[in-house]
Amino acid sequence: MLLVLLIIAAAPTFGEEALTGEAAGLAASLNESLLLTFAGIFLIGLALNLTPCVYPMLAITVSIFGQQGESRGPLFLRPLVYVLGISTMYSILGLFAALTGGLFGSILQLPVVLLLVSLLFFVLSLSMFGFYELQMPSSLLSRLGGQRSASLFGTWLSGLFVGIFAAPCVGPPVIGLLTLVGHRGEPLFGFLVFFVLSLGLGFPYLVLGTFTGLLQKLPRSGAWMNWVKKLLGIVLIAVGFFYLSLAVEPGLTFILIPLTMLLGGIYLGFIDKTQTSSYLFTWFKRLAGVAIIVGSVLFYQAGQVPAINWEKYSGQPTHFGPAAIYFSASWCIPCLELDRMTFTERTAIEAMGQLKRFKVDLSNYDSPESKAVREKYRILGVPTLVFLDKNGQEVLQERVVGFVSAEELIARIERVKVAVAAGGETAVAADSPHKIEEEPSQASIIADAASIVPGSSFNLGALFKMREGWHVYWMNPGDSGTEPQISWRLPEGFAIGEPKWPAPQRFDKPPFATFGHEDELLLAHEVSVPANLEPGTVVKIGADIEWLVCDEICISQSASVELELTVAQTAHPSPADPSFANAKYLLPEASPDWRFSPTYDTRSARLLIEPPTGVSLRDAGSLTFFPAQQGVFRHGSIKATIDAGKIRVDMQRTGLPPEERLRGVIVLNEVISGQPRSIIVDTEWHKK
């Protein structure tokens, strides 16, 4: 039961905002084993019947069935209706938690709230050790327990309010489940979680109400129930330490919880003075204590996986030779994957042991300290792994952006050693054979006219040309990367519009996906020319451009470029350049014949697409959706299916709020007569 409650307590850390790798791992295992999760929740409900608050109600409640006279239906009908009453109350509670889960889940990300939740569990644990009592007035219990009602409706009402009787003992597990359900925000999931819990809680009533003779075989209430109550107290302390670890230092999770289990096992098994005449229960206490102690050891070992040790980066060290700097953040899922997968591989640990290792925490990404170190090393995102030679110069071609396997990491370390042996020249020398790796793309600015006319407009574009296999990023780069940044230098009186983005491509590296452009990208802008220009003069337009170009690695590039245009009475077309024509062909178009219906909840989103009459797609791969808003969706989760002629696009959300309208691009991966290659999506959201 302890492990089940800890899994439930870990569930609020699902998703992109996960606080720890350990919590993310627990959440992932829970998500992958839904049947086991529901089985554990059922057992929690069943175990709650062994608490002092609930156990005495078994005999009272079953006696009600016997006092209600002959039943006209099957013997088990009245107990079944009673259990359904219990289920009604708890299922509504779960549904309410799921429907209000967005605020509940986001609040639980705050350290202050995590500390308050931790304190709540510690306070609740005190009641389990007898420091105070939570219970309904005995007069009310007697009055309700003695009611006689021959109607099934009365039986259902009795079950509906049984949660009030059990509240002092079921409250803490319910709080944990509310946390789980509220964070996921899925109404069906919330309903099922509490329905299963209620089935566990009501199962003994169903059995004992159907076979009333079994009631005489139940163990008598006694001191042993106080021991069960203390066991629940240990559980609450462990869960409290879990939330305390998340708020203070996530690494404490695998220290404080095993310590609680160890001390709790010793206390419950060998120190607790609960008196009982049962010799069997005495041995049960000792075996349970041993089991908890063994569990504490296993729990501790699970958190002691060998991993790479990093020194905290505190500036520019002078003793590089060679070194690696790892830029990470607590909210970065790929960072957690590196920490728990690549950096725990024995071969990777041995290879990294040949380098000095420094780690930069960019969790507070926009702080002055983070900004300074990001600008110094041109860090565009996390995780990034930078290798330095003995002179402190970066071996640029070996930079890692994103997840990397242990095998690839070892290969890069070997190449870094070669670069260091060469004196670092492979990183910076102009005649280096690896120099081409530093410049996989070029940027320039072009215009669609050789001359400009006062008072008119023309198209100006930033042109990126990439080597084969390399790409730059779209306006929404997806799960990683960043779009090109252009700072225009325009003469006085000129005005420039927003960039016109061609339809992107999708690059999959499961479980992630990025959006970008291969070979060539032209970001065209419409420029207005002032009317007071003198014909025959020359104007200069410049731009400072920064962009990220990626293949297996990502490289940051920059350029400062200029373009001269003459002023004329009439426009002269520019020399033939296919770039503007190609970009225009790739621009998305508005198409009123395509209908879009997007919906979302706190965990997911769905876009239903209805093609025009006569348009039939062969399969789901014939269409790709690209959302324009950054950071709202897990882009690797975007999946399209075809159902009854409609296309359904399902997406998982990250937790960031969407804009009022869903904006994006639909790209048709097959040529359809009479239809544009890409279609603009701009439609209002509807909440599920």
C-alpha cells in the first residue's frame, strides 16, 4: 500500500513541467500500466476498511440490510445498491476534480504550495498516532446507523453518505487521488479513479451483505486496528516528505522516503506496544516490519543509479584540458532523459571521466546570470553539451543540442580528444578540414526589383541557403530549436511588414518533433517606400541575422548583410531569381472549403478537419498539421487519423494556455487537383 500511495503522490509531476527525473519515471510507469494503477487504487479502497474509522461500520451497515426485511429481488441487490451509492458520491468527486484540474495542477507547480501540501500530510499523520481525533458525533452515527428503510432508494442514500463516516481515514488517500486527477484533467479518468476506489471501499459490504453468515467470521475490532492506523500514519509521513523534497531539493526523495520506511518498519514491527492476545498478529507485525525495511532498502537503491558527476560552473575556469560544460534545467524533459539514460551508462561515465565536467543550471532561464552565460557560449536551448579544448576554445563541430545516445556521446568525446591533441586548431583554424562544418548555411537579403519607385512597395527577403541535410527552423520550431531572428536596418521613412512564412517540413526524432525548412528558406516582407525619395539616388538596406541550423547537431550562425537599390521613376524587374517564385508557391493559402473544429482540455487537444466535397485523402499520412503557437503542444505527440471521411488530429498539451484561436498550417503531402499545397488554419477554440 505504501508504494501505491507513493506512485499516486508522484503523479502530479506529469508532462513538460516535470520537476524531477525520479518523479517523471514514476509518472511514466503509472501511465504505461493503467490496469495496474486501477488495481492499486482498488486495493487502497479495500485497505481503508481496516481502519478504525471504517471497520466498525461493516457490522453496523450489514445489520441494516438484515433489519430491512425480506427483499423482493436477489439477495445481493440491496448491498449492490448500497455500493452504487458509495460509488455515486466518489465518482462525482473525481469528475469535479478533473473538470477543475487545470488550476489545481498548475498551482501544484509552485514550491510554496508544495510545502503547504507537505505540511498538510504531516498534520494528518498526527491523527493516525493518536495526537488528536477526527470523527463524526457519536449521536449522529447512532441515528444514521439505526435507520430502517425498506426502499432501495433509502439504501442508495445510505451508501451515498457513507463517505462522511469514513472521512477521517479516507481523507489523506483522497487528497492524493485528487492531486492525480486534478493534474491530468481528464473527466473520464477522474470518474474511473474514484469509481474504482469506491468499489474497493464497498466490496466488503457487497460480499458481507450477500453472505450474511460471513459477518460472524470477521475479526473483532481491537487493538490491532490501532496498529493499522499507525501504518497509515507512516504512509502519510512518507508522502509528506515526497512533496517536501519536490519543494526543497528533488534529490532528497530517495533519501527521506527510504529513511521514513526504515524507521517505520522498525517501529511497527519491533517497537510498537500495541497489545493483542493474538499470537498470529504478533508475528504478522514482525513480518510486516521486515517487509517494510526490505522495501526501504530497495527504494534507496533505486535512487542510487551511478551517474556522471558534475562540478558547478562558476565562471571561466583556467584549468581546462579538455572539458565539457553541460547546460541543463529542471523543467527540461530531454535533460531528464540525458540524466537518467545516457549519463547513467557505464561506458558513457568512463568516457566522460577523461574530461573535466561542469554543469550550468539554466532553470531560471531569464535571470541575469543565466543570460550572461548563455550569451557567452551562444546557448539557444537546453540541453546543450559544449566541449572545450585545453585552451578553453570550443570544439564547435562537436556541440550537442538535445538528446544524445551513449554511443554517440562516446564518439564525440573521442573526436574532442583528437582536436585537443592537434592543439585545438580543428576548432578554430581557417584552413581546417572541418571548417565547412562551421558554415553549413549562408544568409543574404534579396529584393524582387532592381530599382524602387517613390510611394510604392516591393518585396524584400532574407534568404537562407543550407547544405544538403541541414535545416533552419520555422516560426514554431517544435520541441526544440529557435526561429531565425532578423533585425532590419532601413532608411528613414521605410516601413517593413511581417515575414511571410512558407509551409514547413516535419523532422521526427521520437518522442520529439521539430518543424523547419531544408535546402532554402526565403522570408519575404513587404516594404513601403516613402514618396519623397529623389530618382537616381541609391538607398542601402541592411540586416543583422542570427539563426540556428541543424543536422545531427545544431550550430548557431550570424551574419550582417546589406543590399543597395536605386531609386527610379518606374520599376525595373530584378534579374531572374526563382527564390520569390518558389517561396510564393509554398505560402499557405486560406481555403473556406476546408472546415476546422478544434477542442481542448487541460491535457490534450483535438482538431477535426472536414475536407471539401469530392476531396478524399488516401491515408492519415497524406496530411500534416503544424500549430503556429510555440510551447503549447508536445509536437511529437501530434497524430492524424481518418474517420468517416474526416481527419482527426490529436495533440498532447504541455500546460501552457493556448491563444483564443488555433492558428497553424495544414500541408497536403499529396497533390490534389484544385487544392492548394498548404492551407491556413485560423479558427476559434472550443473547450471540451
